[in-house]
Amino acid sequence: MKSLAHQLLGQTRSAVLGALLLHPESALHVRELARLTGASPGSLHRELRLLSDLGLLSRQEVGRQVHYRANPDSPVYLELAGFLRKTAGMADVLRDALSPLGNKVRLAFVYGSVAAGTERPRSDVDLFVLGTAGFADVAHALAEAQTTLRRDVNPTVMTAREFAQRLADGDGFARSVAAGARLWVIGGEDDFAELAAHRPAEATGVHGGRSAAPAGRHRSQSGRR
């Protein structure tokens, strides 16, 4: 199924905007955009000219090439980037990456600066995964997604039982995640609210629970720099 951004903006336009507005540090020429988006140079030239005329992109001649980048001074930059962040690929890419793990993943969402829309260039994607999947399996599943997203993805992996226990214990990290913005990959707010409302003994994950490992095992760098 096409993403919402593809349906509203068209495939080429949403792909171009996603490649540039979600990576404001990048300045790309047509061939690079063709490789990233799969669109033909002809269709890209038309879209880039239109988006530049609208003030969404800025263009700069570098030798014989024209490079395009996001224009953060556009009055709709933040709103459009937020829309694209939610609809044009990141959640889809992460969902596809986690799909081989099946029902071992109960809930998954992006949290932190990316979810809140306050990230800086090259900010990592913080991904919270609740279920019975092991950290190594999740990290392995996300390897290709990092290349596609052009960002490091840092997974935090817990069982539902452990997360509920941490909330009940007043753990600062768990409470911060619960109170913060979330960009949903698998599941939704109703599922999360139900989980958070359960007593720790009831939040047993997908297959009835797993003993919680020490906190340090759950969150680590993904290995790409």
C-alpha cells in the first residue's frame, strides 16, 4: 500500500521532499536524487524546478552541476517536514525491517528528538521495541534500514513486563518515554495506554513473558558511524 504522502503528493514529489526535507544537511544533484528515489531524471527536473519556485528547496550551482537542498526558511518547512516524517517512509522502512520478527514485536515506535521533530542534522533514530525479540535479532533486522534511512538506528528492546515494571517503579527513562512524543511503527497509542495501565504481572508480552535482563543490555549503539 502506498504511503499517505505518496497518495497526497504523488510518488516522485513525496520521495524528493522526503530525501531533502528530512535530511536538511544534504545537498544533492539530480543523479543522486534519481538513485535515492528511483525516479527518472526528467521527472525529477520538473519536480525540482517546481519545488524551488515554491521556495521549499534552494538550488546552488557547483561547477556544472546544480545541487538542491531543503530551505529551512520556508514558512511551511517545519510543518511539511513533520508531515513527511510521519508519512513518507521512516515508519514504513522500520516496519518492513521488523516484519520478519513477526509477533515477537508487540509494539515499536520512534521516540526522542526525531519523534518530537526537534532533531539536528545526523541525529540518530531512537527506536523502542516491546516484545519477546532479543536485542541482537532486532539490531540485525534494522541493519539495512539504516542504509535506506541514511541514519543510525539505536534500538531499545524490552519485554512488555519489564517496561510496565519500570513504569511502576518510577524509572526515569521509562517515564520519559511514556510522556514523550511517539512516531508509531507497530501498534498505536491505544495499545500503549493499555500496556501502561496494566500491573507488571499482567504485561507479559506476546508469549507470556520473559525474564528481564539487566538494563544495560537493552540499549546500545547500532554499530554504524
